[in-house]
Amino acid sequence: MNVWPIINKKEIMCNLEHVIDSNRLTITGYHTGEITQEETFCEKFKNFNDVKYCGLTTGGTTALQLSLEALNIGRGDEVIVPALTWLATATAVLNVNAKPVFVDARKDTYCIDENKIQEKITNRTKAIIIVHLYGSMCNVDEIINIAKRNNLYVIEDCAQSHGAEWNNLKAGTFGDFGCFSFQQAKTITAGEGGAIITNNDKLFSKIYPLKTDSRNILKKENLMYGDMELYEEGVIQGNNYCLSELNCAVLNSNINSFAEINDKRNKNVKQLDEILKNLGYTTQLIPQQVTLRSVYCYTIDVGKANVDNMIFKLRKNLNVGSFFVHKSYPVINENKLFCPWTKKKYNNIIDSEKFKQEKYPNAKYIQENIIIIHHSILINDSNIDIIRDTLLNKMEN
């Protein structure tokens, strides 16, 4: 039976016991004289990405939202967003009362088409959010150049690209902020959770107040047992988006196995790439500049007429459900989950009728023709044979 995540139960239980014994369940609790699970993971994740700063929060959506707030983006501003993505990328923009402006995907990488960004930039545009989708990467070189020419910020949504590298530099380190998700489907997971990374001192100084109700962190050498580590700064209005120490305990275990598991996926993906090439199938393009692939999903273009039947066969033959094999995300304006007009606070940000009429042909093609296979399937060698035989129609329907 296919499962995800792969749990090191002994290691996680050890971390959880440490949390319980410390009586410190969150960063908003009192100082106990010990290093928290959050601090431990932030150090690991900084080293993992080779950056100066890392802050944890409740999810990938809040990571994006806090990044936008730190950049002072809000009412009246516009943010470029890909038309093919999980809706949270656009929802984060709405949450700061800014308007998401959508750009079609590339038909080969499925990521935002860098050649279509400039035409969507107006005098209200303040930032570009790029999403490294399904394990490929956006053309960060060209997008950073576009941003510089137009004096725009760049936020990288790396929810599906933990550890990926573009010319040997980590995803999340090219823009002003890199945002990550640790939701259960992700390659590093705690069930839920998110992270923000950056090398910008000034920008990062806003992240903790934004996520801790306008408070900031005191230096530990000034603290006694039972003191609050957060002091009431009040420099910028914040909310409570703090991640539990229990989630951090799980993260501190799961990050340890990432490299080994990703290597295993990459080995099997190379084999599968060769098989599908010989069978005449097209898969997602991974640009040559991607020097380390972070395998989040495996995609296969089986043609619109075959998608539903092939998904059914793969689920049956792999003995998995819809979490593991499914269609691509729908185009954003056909995604019934993206419905901002149903909330009063989003009124007048998006013209719903105009929005529903917009066309994104490449994103639409991907929605209709592509099968998505979850990364956990690719860990098991035997599953590669099952995928091959299913595509060859050798297995029983």
C-alpha cells in the first residue's frame, strides 16, 4: 500500500516528548531555557537553502500573505500570478486586498510564461508571484530581469519545489522572498505549516511582528525562566500566524530524510522518462538550468480523450486513491474553489463576469490533457513497472 508521509516514528516521538517535557508548545509561550523546535528547524532550513533568514508560519498561504504584507502591498495594488496554480497563490493576494492579475502557463514547463508577463504589467503592478509548479521551475533569470526593469518585487511560491536548484542555487533564493508549504502532500511535511526565507535584513525584520500580533523576539541572554520571549513592539500591525511546536517537531524529523528520498525519486524518474519517451508520451519539461530536480509530481500528457480512463486504470493498478493520481489543477477562472465574490471583504477587487471570460489556452490544455502522479508513487521501484504496463495496456482493465 502506498503511503505518505514516510514517518520515522522513533525520531518524531523523541522530538514530541521533548516538546511535552519542556512545557513550551509554541513560540508565544514562555521561555524555558531550551532551544525550541521552531528555532532548530529554522536553522536546518536556512542551511538547507543557504540563506540568512527563515521564519515559520501556519501554511504556505500565510507565508505568501506575510511576504506581501512585508512588501507593503495592499488595496489598489496589482500582483502578477500564474493562471495555473493551486488557488492559494491568488487567495493570498486577495487577503491583502490587492488584485491578482493572471498570466497563462507555458505549454512545456507548465509554469508561468515569462514572455506574457510584460503585457500584464500596469502602473498598479507591485510584484510578481511565480510558482515552481509540479517539480519544474520558472525561468527565474528572465523573470528577475523583467522585475528589475519594471521596479517590481518577486515572491517565489516554492510549495512544490523544496530543494530544487536553478544553476546550483536553491529555489526560493532568487526573489525577495521564498515561500514554502509543509502541508501533507508536500515533500517535507508536518501535516500543515509554512516557511518564509530571504537574505534581506530589512524585509525579514517585519516577518516576526506580522506573524506574532505585532510583537518581536528578545535575545535569550536577557531572559529568565517564565519570561515571554516576545516583546510588545507595535511597529507594524500583525496577526497570530505562529506554528505549533508539535508541527515543528515533525518537521525536524522529516527534513532529515528529504535528500535520500528525493534521490530515490530522481533515479526512478529518469527511468520513467526514458520509458515514456520510447512510448511516445510527452512529460513536463524540466529546463536545462535545473541542476537539481525536486520531484513533486510526475506528469504525463495522455490526451484529452484518454485522461479519465487512464486515471482510473492507474489508480486501480497502483491500488491508490485520488490523492495519488489525478488531473492537473483547473485554470484559475474555472476553479470553483476560487470564488472571491462570495465574501464581502473581497468585493470589487475582481470583476467576476470579466474574470470568467478570460482565456488561458495553455493552462486549459494542461488541465484537459495531463495526468498528475504524486511523488510518493515514485519512491517504489515496482510502481515504475506498473505505470509502464498500464500505459501499454498490458494490465487488466
